[in-house]
Amino acid sequence: MKKFLMATAATALMSGAAFAGGHAKEVKLGILIGFTGPIESLAPAMAAGAELAMKEATDSGLLLDSATVVPIRADTNCIDNGLATSNAERLISEGINGLIGGDCSGVTGAILQNVAIPNGMVMISPSATSPGLTTVEDNDLFFRTAPSDAREGEVMADVLKDRGITSIALTYTNNDYGKGLADAITTAFEAAGGEVTISAAHEDGKGDYSAEVGALASAGGDLLVVAGYLDQGGLGIIQSSLDSGAYDTFGLPGGMIGDSLPANVGADLNGSFGQIAGSGGEGIERLTALAGDAFDATSPYSPESYDAAALFMFAMQAANSTDPADYGPKIMDVANAPGEKIYPGELAKGLQILKDGGEIDYVGGSAVELIGPGESAGSYREIEVKDGKNETVGFR
């Protein structure tokens, strides 16, 4: 990664008493996600996951000569570029050393281009999945712990095929996330021999989706795939479909997975299915035990948020610096082999290894493996709604 001239606000955070011998006694990490908006039901557990990792590192006393890691929350509304960039600028002015976020793909791209790149600030998103973020010119400042929707399209095609679905109607939220995911699903499903009878956008925030559902029903299909948001238009599409009898089973990509959807729709959602980024095994089991009753560590993108925070702190430790220009190039190193595998609850162990000059391979709660331009290779939980709840029925 090249070293960049940072804007005045970012440069200011590297001066004065905040640093002593290159070490910050206080490390500030911004958490910039949609505490309001169409995925607001997911945000509390995402933030809690990130903050759990920060507390773990602070309590260890091993990060950069006993630095205290301070979280600073701010809102993106998920889909409000103006709010998201304004709050990102505020976080920069408050002296953050790294940015966990954004959450939804459109605001993430806006933050990256308008704030992170001009200020030389590293971002790690736990949930932005647009394929367009793979190739964006990011000056090596952008990473993500959730896999691209290009991978999800392939996974969803496999899920549909394995369940005997040969044709689908598809609707998507009219933004970068929805368009990218719809294209990925269409490409993968058609390559597998399936038929997409219609692919139509819907707008969030409407009170009536009967016209959209009418068009989808006219096109036909074994079921309706809703590539939307569980607390917004996606919910409206499903409710209108059920009310009119147009569809009774739905395919649910990542933006539709969360406890609030079956809670809001009720028993009529039983039998619907989909997938969300996630993994099984030792990592998520340890994170769940670590979180205890404080929050649901299996909630969508909560493990990825814990892992994003952990990667920041490990990279800083490896670089012996909180300067993004120094620690940014270390993120891929600490995320991948070679090195000793590190799981949730073992941040102290990883920090000590790095302090001693060793290497780690951070696994975390989401089976972290960063590829290509710093994004997750990705595994998925297959979900089915049973008895009014999302149940994990497999991993892919």
C-alpha cells in the first residue's frame, strides 16, 4: 500500500498527546452502520459484536502498550449517502484510527470515495456485499469480512436447484446492492438451467406494493425471490404477496434474513428459505459462548463485525502503529496463513504472538480468509423458516 498525504482532519489525529513513541494510549474505532433504516433490526448485534472485540483487546492490556480501544457509533441509515458521509466526516474529525463500516453497499461506496480515500482512512465493512466494491479503485484502503454477492448468487442458485425450483420471479431493492445481487442470482440460476420469469426493481418506503406484486404474479414462477431489506420494501412485497395470494413461498437472500422478518410476517412465512453469510464450527461456537446472554452472536453480520474490529487491532499490533498508512498493509497478513490460528476469545493470545514478532492466521467467528482485493472468500448459512423462526439447516 502506498503512503498517502492525509487531509488536515485526519493528519490532526496523529499529533500531540494521543501518541507516545508511535503508540496511542487510546485507539478510536468508528462503527458506522444503519442504526436507523431498512436493516436497523440487525445493527444492535453488529455493534455489540465489534465492541466485544474492542473490550477483549483492551482488557488484555497487550495492544500497543496497554492502549484502551474506544468505540464511536454513528448512523448511515443504510441508504442515506448524505447522512453516511456526513457522519463519516464527523468520525474523522473526532480522531478515529479506523472505520468499521459502512453497512449497505451504496453508502459504503460513498463513504469510501468521499471520505476514506481523501483522508487515507482504512475501512473494514462487515456487511457491504455489492460485487462493484470488488473492483473499485480504493487505494488499498477498503476491506470486508462479508463475501461478495457474486458468490451469494452462486450459492442461491445451488439452494434453489437442490430444492427442485426451476423458475423464479425476482424483485430487488432499487439500489447498488439490489441490482448487483439480482444480476448475480439471475446469471447463476440461468447458468444452472433455471428460468427467471421477471426481474423487477421495487422502491423502499412505499405503503402499497400491490402493483409490483401484480406484475410479478403475472410473470409466474415457482416462487418469488425477494432481494430487498427485511425492515423495509422486502417486507412490504412479501406481505402484499401473501395478502393477495400471489405467492406463498419466498427465496430470501442476505438482506432479508433476520429475526424481525418472521416475527412481523408470522406463520405464513414458514417454508420460505434462503442464505446469509456465516459459518459453522469452532469459531462461531466460541463467539457465541463469549457473548453469552449479552447479545445474539449468530445474528446476521455480528460475527463479521467482531472480526472486523479484531483485524484492525491485530494489524495495528503487527505494524506497531495506529497510522492507517502503516497498519493497512498488515490486514491481509494477520487474516491469512501462515501463522497460528486465532479464534474469538483468543485476542490476547494473538496480540502477544504479534508483540513477540510471530505470525497469526486469524479465523475469528466468520472463518476469515481474505482474498484478492481484501474481501472474504465467504461461506454461507442456509436458512429455512420453521415455526416462525429462522433455522440454520446447513452450510455452503
